[in-house]
Amino acid sequence: MSRHTDLNGDDVIEYKTGTWNEDHTGFIGETTKIVYTTYKSAAGINIDNSTRAGEPNYSFKNTRYTPNSYQMGVYKSMDQASKAAAILLAGAVSLPSLAEAFPATAANVFIYGPIEELAGLPNPEGMIEKTMVKDAANSYLSKKLEHAFANGRLNYLGSNVGAVKQKAISLANSYKPLLKNGDNTIIGNINGQATSIKAFVKDGEISNMNIYPGVSNRATDGPVINFGNQTW
Amino acid sequence: MIKSQYILDILSLILDGNDIDSKLKKQIKFISEKNRQHTGAGVFIYFDHDKDIFKCKVNQDIVLNGLKIYSKEYDLEAEVNLFTKDGLLDYLEILAIAGSYPIEDPKKYIVKQIWLNSPNREIVREN
């Protein structure tokens, strides 16, 4: 995936799409697609309702829900874009809810989300075009977090590792205004067990994360944030 | 017995503090590496225990952190967590803060205590 500003000054995401291969690591029949997005800030939803010359299907080009993991685009009709925006704005974003909202033949919908979740999503009559396009930062952190799950020590957080990783990333992101460059420790109880989430911040962005069971009594220079009790 | 000087240095510094049961540090001589699990980003090192370790068993399981590892050899900055289970040293986790973690133990490195109110000790092996 690449992202750049095109000749018209539009923010452009160029991505690959196709049919998932068996282990969801790539596509068969890969093609390149381009998304035009008005996404400019770290929060909110933007809908670009202009029509792009030469691309009649883009009456509504893109809808993006930020700051976390979902981004969806709806094109072909205002009705579909409005429906998508309503779902996203309601804050009840889930892939099944999107699948339910869009009947099988209604729309060409693309959803950006964790590969692990996309793989398990009901996809009636191929309605949803699964893509590998995800929030680039979250995808990177998700990869880095694979380390934390390597020895099964986090099984108590849930059996869907992809979903657990996204929850951890979302939790860390929710405290982003409190995080400082360097090490940050986010502690609390998840599913009844003391848990530490480390967020390593560089230039204001979370560059790496770790999760482990237990909480150390030792404090370091970085902030320690207590998130209380959560059930995942 | 732990054979890697690198791992011994890490263990000796992370278990060096007034905030832990002194019996825990005494366990070092009764452990050996059972196996390693490299994840790309870091490594988990699991310990076997000699039977004599049980005289140094502690009552509470803890997680210890507060070390940083630096190695110019691998352009590495890493952090360390040590976990106990059933009162015994269970496994060590080393995670590269950026980039990947080397398969081989660094030969040239600095291990440094960074937790607040630590003795501020460090071990430098750069020759």
C-alpha cells in the first residue's frame, strides 16, 4: 500500500486487492486500486461527496473511521455512504454489523481491518471485498505484538489473537495524549488478571508494544497509567 | 548453571535490588537454560531448576523489569522482563525496542539498571 498526494492535491491510497490466498497473507489475481480520501486528521469521519471526473462510481469516495482500525469505503450511491456513516458514527463498528447492513448485491464495500478479523467475517455472496489495506500503523504494531503471544502466556486474554492485539493497540492509543517519548507502562486487570502493556513511543507515535501477565513493582522514568478492570 | 555470560550479567543486575527477596538472587546458581524461543523481535529464555533451588524458593510470584541492554554490535536497544512461577525463576524475556533481536547473544554490550531508586549499576562489556 502506498499513500501520496496526487496531481489534484487529493490524498490517495493505492492498494492491492484480489481473492485471499489460503493463509490470508496475500492475494490471488491481484489488481491495483486507488482510493481517494479526504482523511486529513487524527479523528472523525470524512466523506468526500464530490464526483471525480472519469470515475462515475465514486459518487461517495471514501468513509474513514479513525483513530483505530477500521476504514471503509463505499461507492456507487449516496444511500450506501449514508448508511455506512451512520454505522460508523454510532460507534458500534463491527465487521458483522457492516455485513448485515449491506445486502449482497448492493454495494462494492471495502473495509480496512485486521487480517485476522477479515478472515473470519461472513461474506455473503462475495459482497465484501476483503482487502489487505489496513491502518498502516496498527498493522505494524500488530506484527510487533506477535512476540508477546509467542509462549502462550496471554491465553487468558482471549483465543482470537488478532482481536486481542487490536484491543491492546486500541487501549494504548486511547491513552496517547498521556504517553511520552520512551517507555510507557499501562497496567490494570484484564479478565481478572493483572496485566502490563508497554508502549514505546518515538516522535510522538507508538513504535512498539509488549504485553505480559503481571505488574512489576519497579517504576522507570516513563509514565505509568492504570486502566482499571476490563473484560475482553 | 547458566553458561552465557550475557544472560548471567542480565540476571545479576535485574535481581540486584533491595526491593526483592534476597533468596531470589540465590536461585541463579541453581538454574540452567532449558530452551530459547526467538520471536524475531526478542527472545524468551526458559529455565530448568536443580533440586537445590527449592531451599531458595520465595513465597510470591513477581515480574521484574527495569533493565536496558545496549549493543552497538547489533545496533540494539532492548528491555528485559524476568518472571517467576511457583516461587522460582521461570523465564527471561528480552525485547528489542526497535528492529529485530539477534539470534546470537551479543558479545559487546552494556546492561544497565534503569528503575527508579535502583543501585544504578551497569555492566559494560565492549572489548
